[in-house]
Amino acid sequence: MTALWIAHVTVTDPEAYAKYAALAGPAIAAHGGAFMARGGRFVQLEGKERARNVVARFPSIEDAEKCYHSEAYQEALSHARGASERELMVVEIDE
């Protein structure tokens, strides 16, 4: 079943976060992920507002989890830690 990777991010160090973004995109693509939204317009209706919101579609929740735990994504994530405040979830979608 298809899954969505949903991240809500406040970037605190743009230079370091740019390194994350440069590495994360290829890691996500290598696991079948494709971006649907990356930092576009949004309306916050509830909860904590984050300036950057990202949605990527994966073939399955397992593929998204494998991506997150992969060596390539963890290398990317090492640049985001300390450079951002973020929440990340993966949710299956009905199709």
C-alpha cells in the first residue's frame, strides 16, 4: 500500500540544512520516493506551524522506513540535526 512521508520543518541553520537537502533527495529517490510537495504555500489550521512542509510518496510504508534507516539518508540527516526542528511521519494511504 502506498505511503506518504510527511515532514514539518523549521530550519535554524540554512547552510547546514542545504547539505541535508542535497543528500536527502537522492536517498529518497533511491528507495522509490517521489516528492509531491516541498516548501510550497500552506495554511496552518491546527498545531505548531513550521515554515517548511514536505510530502514524498513511496511505494510502501516499508520502503519509506528503509529509506529513513539507510546509510545514505542517515548521512543526510546528520546535517539536519542541529540545523532544524522537525517532525517526520509516514502514513499509508487508501487508494
